[in-house]
Amino acid sequence: MRISVFGLGYVGCVSAACLAGMGHEVIGVDVNQVKVDLVNDAKAPVVEERIGELIAEVVGSGALRATGDVREAIMDSEVSLVCVGTPSEPNGSLCTTYLERVTEQIGAALAERGGRHTVVYRSTMLPGTCLNLLVPILEKYVGGTVGVDIGVAVNPEFLREGTSVRDFFDPPKTVIGELDAASGDTVMALYEGLPGEVFRVPVPTAEAIKYADNAFHGLKIGFANELGAVCQALGVDSHQVMDVFLADRKLNISPAYLRPGFAFGGSCLPKDLRSLVHAAQRADVSVPILSHVLPSNSDHLQRAVELVERAGRRRVGMFGLSFKPGTDDLRESPLVELAERLFGKGYDLKIYDANVSLSRLLGANREYIETRLPHLAQLLADSVEEVLDHAEVCLVGTRDPAVLSALPHGDGPVIVDLIRLPDAETRRTEPGYMGLAW
């Protein structure tokens, strides 16, 4: 394919050289004439493993050249990859100035060129940037319709500086945010033959994925460093601790706990987080990530309260009360906390949990509920139907098959989904459905 790559920084330079190495005909474009001249002299404008040899090879073969002329690049290509920078503004917001400028230039050149051309954004940008900001610019300058006259896709990169050439040819995944199938097919053709799973998703999803990745990477580094600081203060070998931690592939290094859902609770996580943070404070070790996990959890629980308030109705039914399916353990259950907050706000509450019966609660469980929710006996219902008959708003915090099969569709109570119901995709189109974080 004939490809123009806008922006010859790390991402653009590596993308251009690697695509040329795969047999595509590539034109690099940059406003910096020094970068353009370096590429045309078969030299890399960035310092990166293997990039110097690769650029020398593909420039020498004629597969890659560079220009500062946008019109020339557009006229000689059928696909454009936009790899310009999106730095932070002083207030932390995303700077889209370069994205807007290059989109205007591409659009103006496409208006002259005619014929379908696909614009693929590899720059990191927040969800909504492409559809709400860049697509209107393209349509204005081209005078056509995106998805018909112009193809558009978002194709985030997952290249690590220092190993980016290796990462290009062996990607962890390929993500294609496609506005239409033809645009997605074009991007697929760019990477034909590369390994790794391919995800063809809506444009905003593709924009969000890069942020999910980088936020998690930062969180992991911060978590490891904070834990290391606490371990050092307590005289423990942090690397030994993390070696054992990393050996757990069931819970620690796995998809476990990484699906948006309701707040966590139970007899272990809150207690142990509090103890660890307290130990850090006693040792004068600052742990801002660890110390904000419980407040973050509380804020997430509050989102459920706000959804009920938004529904504007007073009779509330809650399905689920224990902190975890298949148990009657109520200690620090987020559902108990939710019930307490709603009851305190004067909501008329009915609760059903097949595993919770006041007459069977013993020991710490009974003491906890008598302290936190002493009116539980009058709130508990004996059946799913009793709650449904009562409720104008139903909070679903359990996957009990008896509950899921009884939940009405369409007209009926407002459904506040705390767990992402199995039929959530269908329900999202129905009035009265509210997902907690989806």
C-alpha cells in the first residue's frame, strides 16, 4: 500500500520505517526540515534500538522517503497515519492543536485529490476527540462525508521506547477503532502477517484503550514502589515479597478483579488495607496510592446511591446483601453499606438475599448487622416476588439465577445494575436501565 505518515517522532518514525520494511511504499511528513533531511539521508531522527539500520535499509531500497509537503504526501498515498504529538496543557488537559492542524492540512489536500482516502489516527487522544473534533474538521475541508468519501480509523500504538521496533513486529495486540468496515479493512491490510490478537472496536473504545493501558502501567509501578518502601521500613525484602506475589497467576497476575463492577468489601481487603496504611504512617512512609484505595472504593459505592437518587422514586428493592456470592458473610459488605446509606436517606427499602436469614446469622455476622443495620429484620423479604412487588427501583447486586430470571424488561421498575447483568447490552437500550460503570 502507499502510506503517508504524519509526524516523524518516535511513533511516526518507527511506524514509517517498519511499514516500509513490510513492503509498503511510505512517505514520512514533518514540519521539521531537519527530520525530513535526516530520513532522506537514510539516518534516523530518533535514537532507538534497530531503527538506524532499518531506516538505512528501507530508504536505500526506495520504500521510504520524507517530505515537508502535505499535498505531495497526500497525492502519492491512499492511507495516512497521523502520529503527531498530543502533549499536556499546563492544566493537565490534552493539547489537540497539532492534531487539528494536520487534520485541516490533510482535508484541504484531499479536497484537491479526490477519491477515497483513509485517515488513521495513531496519536493518543481522549475518547470523543476523533468523532467530535477531528471528523467535523475533515468533512469541512474535504466537503464530503466520513465513512463514504473519506475513511477514518483510530489505531493506537503500543510501542515502548527502547524496544519499539521489536514491539511493532511483535505487538501485544492490534486495536482498530473503525468508523466503517472499509476503514477497518484498510488498517487490517497494513499489518497483515503480524502476530497477536486483533480487536476491531468502535472509535471511542480504541481511544480509551491506550489510557487504560498507561494508567494501569503507572498504577502498577506506583504500587510496587510504595509496597517496596513499606517493606524496607519494616525490614522486609521487597523483591522476595514480589517474587511470591507474581507467582500467583490465579488472582494477582490475571484478569481477576479487573472488570468494572461494584465496590469491594468483606473481612479481608478493607481490614488489611487499613492495617498496611497504618503501618506505613507509623514508619513515616508516604503511600498516596495505597491510602486512597479505600476512599476510592467508598466513592464508587456512592455512585450507586446517586443513581437511585437520580431515579427520583422512593420505594427501593435490593437483591443481594452479603459481600460475596454464595456466602452469608455480611462483614464490611458494600451492599450492607449501600442499604444503610439508602435507609438513612429515608428510602422505603426491601432486601432479598437467598443466603441471608436473620434467624441463621451468628457471631460476628449477627453483631455486625445489629450494629450497622439494626432494622434488617423489617427490611428482609422472603422472596424475589415480594421485592419486585414493592420496588419502583431495583438494585441488582447478585447473580442469583432466581433473581436474574425474574427481573422484568421494558416497563416496570428502574433497574440499577451493580454487577453488569448477563443481558446488560440488551437492557442498555431500554428506558429505566442504569449501569453503575458501563
